[in-house]
Amino acid sequence: MVNVAILGFGVVGSGVAEVLATNGPHIDKKVDDLIRLKYILDVRDFPESPFADKVIHDFSIIENDPEVNIVVETIGGAKVALDFTRRALAAGKSVVTSNKELVAEHGCELLQLAQEKGVSYLFEASVGGGIPIIRPLNQCLAANEIEEISGILNGTTNYILTRMIRAGLSFDAALKEAQQNGYAEQDPTADIEGHDACRKICILASLAFGRHVYPRQVPTEGITGVTLADVAYADACGKKIKLLGRAIHRDDGKVCAYVAPHLVDVEDPLAGVEDVFNAIAVKGNAIGDVMFYGRGAGKLPTASAVVADVIDAARHKDAKKRMVWAEGGDDVAVPPTDLESDWYVRAEGTLEAVKAAFPDVSLLPRAGAPENEFAFLAPSMTRSALDGKLAGLKPCSVFRVLG
Ligand code: HSE
């Protein structure tokens, strides 16, 4: 018998209980053992829930129960969740989580603690919701040197951008719609400012490149600066605006990681990823390009990934080799200062100033644009070189072009 305790009975935690109950017989057959939900820890009671009899409020009951083998942490955040995760691992229990904030900030420490204790710390659901990406990166692509990861890692912002592009909604109207549909939180800051995507690219980069990349090391720009004017100019040059998290393995061994809106060619598979879907493109030196696509959020898709990790932990109770990465540092991650790319620029100024700085660029058309507004694609250079050329103009939007 494998006993499971769920910490936090919110959207994901209740989804995990539901999947374990609905698919129980099928899951037991796969594990060749009986997986049973023993406790649900939450500060609230759920008298109407079919799982009401499992709800407890004291973590030490789980910590001190030798029958609990696997703890599912779906509390979120990096405070209580960190304390409970450390204590569960220290007590010799495997921990499975969807908590990207915790993994992005403390993954290295928690993986090492799990290794010391001979248990697993698994977090497939922390990136891309139900999309398999952590295990494929760690196992199926293990033969490769990973060169680059670029992903649409946040469903809420992808939904907002899709509605701006497809329906012509303003950013504010699209955000409101995302909130009404239950995609965006009432406080949408972590999504729209890019922090959520930042945490996810940190996890992918740490796993792919073997050293911890921390959120504070990753320059992050969200989508609050994207306007319908930018959407129209992008359309005029056959591109779509997408918020990408990117991690690039440089020749000097460092990882260049950042999150920012990009112009993506309509022919690029990432451009076709719409609504709340996520996609992660990985480039390996043997496999070339591979892409993972699917539902990046939601109760059951995320629970699907969590329960798969529960099954993995149950199947590999005695496995010696575990997922792990080394401590990070200033020698690991670098900002995209030296990263050259083409650029999309929307700026205010005069035509003379544009032509003086960029003699060869073609201006992009937009119906109803003010006379002093100019948009164009600038050729490949670093951001500081671009800023130097833009000195005679007032830049409104500056986004990298993927390619
Ligand atoms: N807020 C996240 C998103 C949830 O919109 O993608 C999944 O991590």
C-alpha cells in the first residue's frame, strides 16, 4: 500500500484527489500496488466534499505518520510550502508538487535533500501544467547538449495576446475577459508582469544546464506594454506577438535567460499556439528541434501531471539515481546584453530621425497611425547598439524578433 497526503485542497489539490479517485483501479494496476489518499491538509474544512473525512489541519500528523509515503504539495508560494516540503523530505517521504515558485527558488536545495534521504522530489506539473516537459528534458533528451529552450510558458498572457490579435480587444479588455473566464487571478500581476513565466524558464534552464538559475538573475518583461498598435504592425510584417521565456546555452558555458514579448513569424510553430495553450521548443545538438504543446494550466491537466509523478514516486521507491542540479551563482546566468537579434521598434519622432539612424529600413503601415509614429524592423544587433541608434527618437515599444 502506498499512502498519499495532499497539502492544500485548492484547484490543483482537489483535482489530484479527483484523478486518484476516478482512475484509482487503473493507477493501481500501473504501480502494481494500492495507492490510497490518506490525508488532505488545509486550513479550511470541506463538509460537502466526498473527501471531507480525510481533511486535517495539523501537518505534524502527516510528518509523523510512517505510513505516508508520498506528499503532494499544492499549497503554492515559497513560505509554508517550503517548510512543509523540507520536513516531509527530512521525514523520508517523497514530495510531488506543482509549485513553480518553490522549485524556481529552492529546487537545488530540495533536490539535494531528497537525494540525501533516498526519496524523490518531482515537479512535472510546475511547468506547462499537463504538458510532459520535465521528464522528457531529464530523460528522453538526456543524450543531447541542450542549446536553447524557448517557450510560451504562461496561459493567461497567451490568452490575452490571442484576444488582442484575434478580436482586437485592448489589453485591459482582454485581461478582464481572462479574469471572467477564470484564467487570470483577481491580482494578475505574476502572470502579466512575466514572473510566472520567469519561474518556469528558471526551472527548465536549471534542469537542462545543470546549475540553478534563480528568478532574480532573469530579466523579465511582461505584456503590459503591448498595445493594439504593436499587434497591427506585427501583422503588417507577417508576425505575431508572443511572450517568450528563453534560455540559451552560450559558447562560454553560461546561460542567457530572460522573459520578454517577441515578434514571432506566423510560419513558426510557436505563432500557432493560441488561447491558454503553452508550447516549449527545445533545441538539442542531436535531436535538433522538438516542441511540446498542450494545456499549460487548469485543474485536471495539472492534476494529470501531479498524479503521474505520484505514480513515478510509487514505482521507484528504491531508485538510487535521482534528478538533481548543482547550486547556482553569478557565474551561471547572464542577461541578454550580448544577445544580438533583429528588433521591432515603434517610436515617436520624425522621418528624418528614423532615416538618419536606420537608412535602409522599411516603415510598417498601420491605418490611423499618428503622423509622428513610426514602426520598423531593425537589423540584428545588441540592445545597447539599438538604444544608441534610437537616441534621436522616443521609443514606445521595442521587442526582439525571434529567428
Ligand atoms: N497562471 C498560470 C498560467 C497557471 O496562466 O499559465 C499555470 O502555471
